[in-house]
Amino acid sequence: MNTFGFLSFGHWTPHPQSGARSASDVLHQSIDLAQAAEDVGADGAYFRVHHFARQLASPFPLLAAAGAKTSRIELGTGVIDMRYENPLYFVEDAGAADLIADGRLQLGISRGSPEQVIDGWRHFGYATGEEDPSGAEMARQKTELVLELLEGDGFAQPNPRPMFPNPPGLLRLEPHSEGLRQRIWWGAGSDDTARWAAARGMNLMSSTLKNDESGEPFHVQQRRQIDAFREEWARHDHGFSPRVSVSRSIFPIVDDVDRRFFLAGETEDQVGFIDGEQRAIFGRTYADEPDALIEQLRHDEAIAAADTLLLTVPNQLGVALNASILEKFAAHVAPALGWKPNTAGPVVGDVI
């Protein structure tokens, strides 16, 4: 494990016991938590994207604001549902946010997860045929167009009488952020989609759940997915080394506050179904005193295989408590897993 950060779903609820009672609360607190994570030495601040829910939805204003308030930490998503996206607007917004953040964006994208509404992307103006009822193929087609546009090549015929002078040749989308193409991640739920991502030169983002493809423990199946990704990557010449992230619910138990909030989590993998059909396996929660926690995490094969670990945080409990989780992990657990504080800047991928 070279880097670690947090992944926030950005939940909010108008309840008196919630620390995030409105969309305004959770947006401002997300920026504050990114700043706090940078202060305690974490490497990344990642945000989930869910539409039609009391959670974070539109990522680029948040990423741009967090980018303007921080200087070192990576800023990312996990994941943007590409069924809802206009690829050209996506590339423009991403380019602008990345330039504001001085090249620190790490964008996780995918088909997305089960939704709050039926076929929500149709309300956004996108339709699929009966042959693609889940929108998975549409998401992949949009992703391939995004990857092409991020290369920065001109493709649009300029107007012979433009309002402003054009550079020579075909025009590309602006603003263009050099290097962002290498910082796109695919959220893969299966071994096959991990291979698909590798073939197209995207980094791998693997969550706290995946398709149950073998009946083995979650971390073993996830490590097999990582192996499949890297084997496929080696068949291609993408020009840079890929990164792999996994997500976990991890809570170092250091004081009574930790015991109160985090000792009741699931300590075994859980099996369920996505969309009522796909059998999926959900990773366990790790909550224990640091020495015991380190020993448990050392046996997690996927954490050992990944270079980036994202801690899912209970954002409703407020910025201070979540910053404390990150600080305790950095101080008591992460060094034993191979992590070293990075003060030089974000990891953006090594050129081969």
C-alpha cells in the first residue's frame, strides 16, 4: 500500500442527530474534510456520486472547490455513473476542475450501482434499447468516447467565420488538461470488466463489493480480480504504469469514542443480490485496536496487492470525527502496511 485516502458517500438527512442535515452541509463539510485529510497526511479525498438521492451527485463543482482549497491531496470520484453523462460536457468539466486542482484529479467512472429510481438516466435524456436494459453498454460506449476526447486531438471542423481567431487545424474541447487521460479509473464489479478496463488503459478501482464469482472470501476474489487486470494490462502498451485501489471500512479503536461508534460493524463478509439477480459479495468491516487491526489487514490479499486504499467514512458523524479516523489510521496502522507520509505531491502514474 503506497497511498491511502477516504471515500465519502456524502449522506445527508434532516434529522437532529445527523451532523449533515442538508445538501449545503454535506458539500461544505466535504471540502472541509478534504482539507483535514491533507492536514493529517492522507493522500486522497474521493467522493461517491449518486443521483436522485440525499447524497453527493454533481462531482465537478465539489472537486473544483476542494482543489482550490487544498494543495497536495488527490481529489477523485468513486464512481461517476457514465449512463448519466454527456461525454463532451464531462471532458470540459473534468478539464476545468483538473486545472483548478493543478493536475490532482483521479476520476473513477463506471456503469454505476443500483439506483434510487427506475432507469434514472432516461430522465437525463438518455435512452437504451431492450438489448441493453441496464445501460451497461451505453456506459462503456460513453467511456470510450471520453477516453478519446481526453487525448486532446482536434476533431471539430472550425467555422470559417469564427467570432474569435482559431488555432490551425481541427478544434478540440477546451480547456484541455494534459495528463488527465492517465488518471481515469474504472470501477469494476467483475473480473471481465477489470480486463476490459485494462485493455483500454484505465486504472482499476475495486470497491467493498463485487460479483461473487467463485464463492471464496471477498478479499481473495478481489485479489484475483486485480491479478486479472494486471495480466491484461501487460498485453498492451499504454505508456504508463497502472494504479489499483480497493475500498474498506476500517476503524482503529483507540478511545471510548471509537468503541461507542464502531465496534458493532459486520466482521464477516456478506452475500446479497444486486438488481435482484446478480449475486454479490460485500467485504467485512475492520474495527479493532491497532495491533489486532494490523494483523487482520496483513491477511487481506487485496490490500496487499493494491497500491491505494480508500477508507469509507461515515460522513454524517461530522468532519472532526472523520478526520480523527484518518489521523489514527495514519498514526497507528498505515505505516505497518507499508505506507509512508507523502509531502511532495500526488501520485499521478509513472511513465514507462
